[in-house]
Amino acid sequence: KRIGATVSAPPRHGGSHLDRRLAASGQRAAMEATLERVRQLMSGIAAPQHYDKVYKDECAFTMDTPFSPGGLGVNLRTWCGVGADVIDLDVRRNGGNGGLYLVQKFHRKEKEQPEGAEAPKTIGMLLESKYEVVKEHSLLVVGPSGEKDTLPYPCEELPMIVSTACEAIIAHQGSNAMEQTSRFEQDQGIKDSKYANDLVQLPPTRKISPNPKDWKCEVSGDTQNLWLNLSDGFIGGGRKFFDGSGGSNGALDHFKEEQSKGNFFPLVVKLGTITAQGADVYSYAPDEDDLVKDPHLAQHLAHWGIDVMRMEKTDKSMAEMETDFNLSYDWSKICESGEDLVRVRGPGLVGLKNLGNSCYLNSTVQLLLALPEAKSRYLDPDYQIRSKSSADPATDLVTQVAKLTNALNTDRYAPPWKEGDDEDDPKILVAPAMFRALIGKGHPEFSSGRQQDAAEFLQYFLEQLSRSERGALGSRLAEGAPFASLFEFAVEERMEETGGVGRVAYSRSRNTMLGVPVKLDDADNLAEVMAARTDEAEKDAKKPRTDGDAPKPIIQLSAGLARFAAAEDGIPFRGALVSKTTRMATMPRYLLVQVQRYYLDEKWVPSKLDCRVPMPDKLNLEHLRGSGRRDGEAEFPEDAGGSTASAAPALEAPQPDEMIVVQLLSMGIGENAAKRAALAVQNANAEAATAWYFEHSEDPDVNDPVGAPAPAADGDFVADPSGVAMLSDMGFAAEHVKAALKACGNSTERAADWLFSHADDLDGAVAALSGGGGAPGGGGAAAGGGEAAFDDGKGEYSLVGFVSHIGTHTACGHYVCHAKRGDGKSWVIFNDQKVAQSGSPPLDLGYLYLYRRDDAA
């Protein structure tokens, strides 16, 4: 008791020697107890390799990052990053027995500029951030009962396996940078060098040291950014850029010097990037002059004494350097846009960082995820949706959409805007990298770093979300229809025979977007526009002009809707010529209107009709509503016999327009590609389909057949167990899954497409596959859908928001979103991370418009 009283007594004059010894003894005991818990919890810990996914940049459940107030903890077992307030959630998801977390806490510190520092002379100096990042690390120890202790890191007393794992995580580039690197490499389209097979290699008069400390440029002595010539073993510096930055140029100068002597040594490899998985290889050959692949790299390196199996990565690849450049530099500083706008921030007013050509994604989700129905479904203050995700929340779309919806519509990342605030402050910056990687995974375009069509992405996002929601509705999510059903409507096509008895046929398809064609011929000021273009052609080509010199065509929405509803004559159909008309059979709760400004010019180059289409705040489309079959109409017989079309025709999967396909075939485009193009533009017109084809002509599946293949033969068919498990997890019954896999040759992806396209009546569709009736035409229709499958009402709408495109084509340029926010429904512009009041939204220059039906509950 006496000793205890001494320890707790206030020290005098800094405390006695005994006080300090006892305090140190207590700290030592606490340290030992914490280290013992570390040893108990270190089972299953491993150091990640450079090819492993390490989520060290973004929380899997929130948008927290290492810059967030509580930092970001990385689970040493799963390498999953979690914010400070969801550590307990992560522990529970992983068995509830505690865990070890490497906690990263970063903050920016303004760089000290030396007095009299020179003005920027290069692009790199101009764009370089004025901040440096200070990084702190610690080890969080969570015991089985939830108790938490923190150890400083580095700590010499930690077990080696724990220190090794922490060091590997710190050194790892992280999953976000890996995704950007992958996009860069994909966009580059790196190919095998034609010179690799017969590469000349001089006799090895020396061996290259495996120790990076021994490498240096043989010209300048540089020790960074070094390239080994695979032909003669010369080590030289990388290229020097036009602004003076970069390397010493030693490697390229050596190639040219040898070439002048009659030697051709084109291939070089970047030292420090060599691993068993490959390395950066560059060809200086004039006809390649790019990054290439060397299929014999291991053999060529062994010639110089380098064993790839023993090499470790010590330098950044070209793709990683490109990624670092994009992450470190703020291109918006060059644009200097929006300085006169009044900035706003708060729930529903949260911007999204541009991750490199991601404005199409940012604009789309800003338009959709602030809708009341999105917030009702995905706002998740108690983490009930996110806590029940799959083993890897980074690959669960429902989790990532809930995470993004909560970030955009709460105050977690939205402190009120104050004058002088830095919109690039990483503490509150929302960067949806994990969402972008997941939604783009496996898609040839959305997985790339190229600019994309916002309309195409929106439809793809709704489709993928519907698939993910299927297994979650009624469990993780409230009961109800998929989110995409809010935008779906039935389109009625009526074929009327132009001769004979005037027979008719009706069909319906499911759409999520109303495409409105706009043509220059419909411009109100056509004479003025054509006169200005004639005058422009006669002017001196060298005379400068501004964008405001030429008048823009003004095309009324009514003209585009008239083209949508106009009859198409002379269409071959079941042995007769018919006239086809298109109408809306139902009116969705939310109507997406695409103003189709894009076309092919006389050189077959996709172009944009730079015109104004005034869009109303109120829109009535009842005049476009289809009437269905009328009394007394004679119907065409079915193609393969059977019953004729009924008054409420079955809802069919969308089919490519035959006339559009024929026109594309006449241009030399393959049949499957032509069908895909027609479906991609929702059978809008041949020009739009052709433009889509030229944008996607290099897609790997562009010439694959549309729809499922013929059913597999009976007999010994066995469904792929992994496919059955995966599709069953989506909420489909096992018998439906097996039938789909059989019909699709055991292709899980195509079976999923088939299941979703027939989701309205899977029993009938499966019966049709086996010849048991059901949907007519061998399963081509999703019977039973009908009007009851749609949210229908009076076709009177009010404008909610729109996405605009700045540029000459959807595959380039920039997207921004304007939307009504708040009780007063005031206009706000979302320009990536910049959010501001919009006094005069350009209602006549939009690309995608979102309307809400006035009678919707």
C-alpha cells in the first residue's frame, strides 16, 4: 500500500528517482503485455508481394483515407484498409477474435520555399504540389474482447513477421495505384517487339551486379532511372524531356551512337523493375519507339548474369511513374475554371475527385445517387448494409454503392465551405477509386483510363447494380424492385402492312433511356447557320476566329420527338413490306432523355452537332403513348406458327433493328458487330450505330454473337459447380442456373446475361429451352412482364438534372453535372470536386437529362 501511495502521489521537483523507476517499470509492464497480445494475434499474418492487392489508400466501408482525422488502419491478415470508426466492424467480420492493424496517419505540410527561389521553368516545376506529405505509422492491437492498445512503429521489439508485414505494406504501391497502372498499360497496348526473337547479344565480357547500389549511368554517373541495353550490356540514363527534366539520355544516346557505327541494339530494360513476372522493356527502333514486351527477357538477362528469379523490384515502372504524375499534379490549376462561381458544400453537395478521365462516372453518380429512392435504399448510418458484404467488400458492388451514397449525402466529408478553404484538401476529398475499379472490372472500355460515353456508362451501371441487388433485396436491402426499375419503360413497336389487308404486329421491349435524334435540317435558324458556314468557307483560313463568331443551330425538342415517333416505311417483315411506328407503352418514374448530338461526318469520323436544344422544365409525353392493339385489326401470324400476338404482348428482350443492321452490313461491318451496335444505341438510327461501332471496333467481344447460343445437347452435361455457386449467390434458383449454363455452354458470364434478360418469367423461359412451351419463340421473350412489371403513370414530368459534355466527341472532352438540390430546388453545378451554385444552367446544351414523373409517390 505504501508503494502504491507513492506512485499516485504528485511528484515534487520533477519526481524522485524512485518515482521515475516505478513509472518506467509500469510502462515496461504495459509494453510487455501489449507485445504478448501481438504474439497471440500474429497467426495468419503475411507480407504482401508487389502483385498482391493491398487496400492501403481507401477504407473498404467509408471514403476515409490516411489523411482522415483518425487515419486508416490496414489489417495485417487481409490487407484491407478500414477507417478508425469501423475497426470494430472489421474485427467482427473476421471472426471477432481481435486483430493487428498498421495505422497510417498522413498530413500535408507546406513546403518551405527558400528565399529568392527561381520561378518555375519546366512543366513539372509549374505543376508540382506546394505541399509535402508527412507520414506517421503505428500498430493498433485489438484484443479478443475489443480492448485496444497502440504501439509506435517502427518498434524494435515487435516480432519479425509483424515488422516485415508492416514494412511490405508501407512499401507497397497500393491497390489504387495498381489499378491506375493497369489502366495505363492497357491503354498503351504493349506488344511483343519484332526484334526480340533475333536480338543480337555480344559476348558477355562482364556480369551485371544484382545489387542496385552498383548501378550507375556510364555517361553521367546517375544512379536513378537506369536502362540496360540487352545487346551490349551498356547502362545509361533514361530520356531527357523537352523541358529539361527526366534522365541523362545516356541509354538513347548510346543506341544512336552504336547505330552510326552500323550496330543495331534496340532493346533496353529498366533496372529495378526486373522481377520473375517481367520488367519494363523499351525499343528504340524507329518503327517501334515505345514500351514493348520481350518474350525471351529471362534468357536475354541471364546472358548478362541476371537471374530474374532472384531479383526484387526496387524502382518504379513507367506505368507507375505515369500514375504518380497523375496523382501528384492538379491539372485543374492549369484550367483555372470556375473561379467566379460561389462554392457550396454540405450533404448532397459533395464533389468527387477526377481520377483521370473519370468525369463521365462522377457526373453520372451525382445525377443518380442523390435521388430520394437511392438515399432511401442505400443510406446506411448503422452500417447494416456494408457490414453484411461478401468476404471482400472491395468486390461487392452493393457495399461500394452504399459507401458512395453515404459519402455524397451526409456531412461526413462536407463541412460548410469557408472562404480560403482548399478544395483539394485530402482530409475531405472523396476519391471513388475502389468504386471505379469495381464497376469497370472486366469491361473493355470502363476498365481503361480513356474517356467514355456517360450515357453508355449510366446504362451499364444500372445493369450491374441490378445484378448485385438481386441477391441482396429482402436481406441486406429492403424488399422491392431493383433500383434500375425506376428508369425502365416499355417501348411499343407497331408494324402495319402497307399493302394487302393491312395486317399488324405489336412487340414491346424494355428500355432505360429515350433517345431523341437531332438533325441540322430541323434547326429553326437553318438559313442563318448555312449562310454563316458559306461565309466561313470563303474566308482566309489563316484569319483567327472565336467560337462565338458562328451561330449555333437551334433545334426544338418537339422536332426530335417527332423524328422518334415518325413512321419508317418499306421495312421487310414476315414476307411483306410494313410501316413501323414506335411509341412509349409505359411512362417510368424517372425518364432519362439522351439528346443524340453525335453523328458521322463525310469522312466517317464521329463528330458532334454543336447545337442548342432548349429543354423545358416541364415535359408532357402523353402524345407519345402507345395504344396497343385496336379492335378489328388483323394480325400477322407468328414466324414459327403458334398463337398470334395478344392484346398485351409479351415483353421481349431488345432486338436489333433490321434496317439499321442492313445499312451497317452494306458498309462492311460484320453482322454480329452490326447487331451489337444497333442494340447499344437502342435502335436510334444507323448513324448513331455506326458511330458506336467505330468507337468500339477494337473491343474483344464486338464480333461475338448477340444473345445465348443454342442449348447444349442432352446427355452427359454437367453444370460448372463454380458457376452454379456464383449465380446462385445472385439469388437465382439452382434449376434456373443449371438450365442457363447448359444453354450457354457453361459460360458463367453469358448465363448471367441470359438469366437477367429473362428474369420476369424464368420458369417459362427455362421450359421453352427444353421445348416445354412457355415463352414463345424458344425462349426469346421474357413472358409475363407486361405493363404490371413497370412503374407507370401520367406522362407529365419535371426536370431533376442533366449531364453536359464539353468537347467534339463523347470519347474525349469533359462532363459536368447540373442538378437541383435542396428544398428550394436551386441549381448546382458538379464539376468533379468543384461544387458551386449555378445561376444560369445551360439547359439547351445538355447531353443526358433526367426527369421525374409528377404523379410519382
